[in-house]
Amino acid sequence: MKMDVVGYFNKVAYKWDRMRKGYFGDELRELLLQEIDGFPGLIVDIGCGTGFLTIELARNAGWVLGIDPTEKMMNEAKKNASAAGVNNITFIKAAMEEIPLLSDSADMIFANMVLHHVGKPPTGLREVRRVLKPGGKLVLSDVEEHHKSWARDEMADVWLGFGLDTIREWLGEAGFTEYEVSYSGFNARAVSRSGDICEPAIFIAKAIK
């Protein structure tokens, strides 16, 4: 049976920072941060979790909005932001499919390792485009398609990664005309309870409204 996403992350929130280090490293964050152009006024971090990316985004922007549907993950993010001395972040409980922002309001939107937990990715991508300002940029990172079905039961994965052509198709359907999707150079790593290893490639999708 597919595990409830919010229930799963509420359960593991207190130890997620340790767990995450086994899945993907800080070098992915450094690569994503290179996509920031200038000093954006507002960056949205979708599926912000415990603030892995959010806090560093806040050091490079006027303000950051971190959204996540999981309250306990956001509580950890608030603690981490406070410990880091970062105070230009607002955390809001929300999902990618319903971003609580006006249209044409965000300079950049990041979505790191969240899409495979989203029930309706095409809806989420349409919401992203709606919220971005004209000329605004989406930076999305996630895992390529794999066939380790235990990830649904053990890690609350709704999708077993994505084919790159599927991501391109969804971006086009969302209304983006300028986009690119490519391998990041990194792979994620997860191990099932039985010891089965999953090491899917991590891709980065960039799109301009």
C-alpha cells in the first residue's frame, strides 16, 4: 500500500536532516545555488522540508517563501533557520498544486526532490508558471525514472522518478516555451529495508516564464 506522504514526513521530520545526507549530498545544493541570477527579491522554495535549500537561498535573496504540506518538517526548518541566524524566510503550510501567492509575484522558484511526492505534477507546474513573474525562473531537481517499487511503501514516493521527456512534455503543457532538462552529474542513493539499493540519476530542469 502506498504510504501517506504527509504522514511519512511528519513521522521522520526529527531525523530527516540525518536521513537526507544518505540520499543526496550538499554538492547538489551548491549546484542549484549557481542558478540564482543577481539578487532576486522573492524566491519560493517548494517542498522546503527542513530548510536544506531554503536557508542558503535566503542568503542570496531579499525574501524566501518556504512552502511544505508537512507541519513537523517546517517546524524543523524554523529551528534550523533560527540557528543559522537567517530571518528573511516565511514558512507556509501549502502544497505545490496550490501555491498561496498572487500570479506574477515570484522572481524564482526552486523545487528540490519534491516532484516525486506530488500527486499531480502537471498541475503543480502550471501553478509554478502562474506564480512566476514574466522572465522568472524555475529550477527543479529530482530523480530519473527507476523501478524500485519499494520506494512507494518505504519512502512515500508517489512517482518512481521521471523520464526526462516526460518532464519536458509537462513543462511545455504548463505553458513554458524556454526550458532545458539534463543530468546533474549526481545520483541519489536509497536502501530498502531488505538491503536493495536504488541509485537513480538526478536531473535538473530549468524553465523561464
